[in-house]
Amino acid sequence: MKTDKKFIEKQKKSLLVEKEKLEKKIAELDKFPDYGQSNDDNAKEYEDFENNLSIETQLKTLLKKVDAALKAIEKGTYGQCSICKKEIEGGRLQSMPYAKVCISCKKNTKDVD
């Protein structure tokens, strides 16, 4: 699938929606929970806050990928593998619109994407 103008515009809209959802969820997780004053409440608050930190880190990482994909659209490089410079498969971009490498390079490279 060629990354034509219509496809890229659809991806941009999808990325913008995803960005908004991520930012909203990060803002929600950023708040320290307040369940009450008892020791049990305090323990639960701390436990939930600690769990939220892990989730928040993952969401911020995903947000960076979404922002990078939006910048690539603006630069005209969206859909181009950052390693081999070939076109990223359309199906890969549809399922993961922030992908920055093609399937072949993903298989041959650790910790990319």
C-alpha cells in the first residue's frame, strides 16, 4: 500500500485522536489519589500511586512515538523506515500508526519502535 495523501490524512486524524486520549489519561494518572486519612487508606493511596507511575511512564513513551509520527507527517517522511529508508508496510502503519521501521528492520533490530 502506497502512503498516499488520503491515507496519510487518515493516519494524522487517528494520531491526533490518540494523542488527545493519551494526554488526558496521563493528566488523570498524574494526580495523587486521596481515599481518606486512615492507615489503610494511606497504604492504598500509595499503592495506587506507585502502580500509576508505571502506567504513566508507558503512556508517556507512547505519546512520544505519536508526536514523532505527527512530526514525520509534517516533514513528509511519514511511512518511511528510519533504518532502510524504504516504505513501511501499509498494514503495519494501520495497526501501529506511529511505527518508524518496516517489518524487516524490526525483525533484525532490537528495541526499535
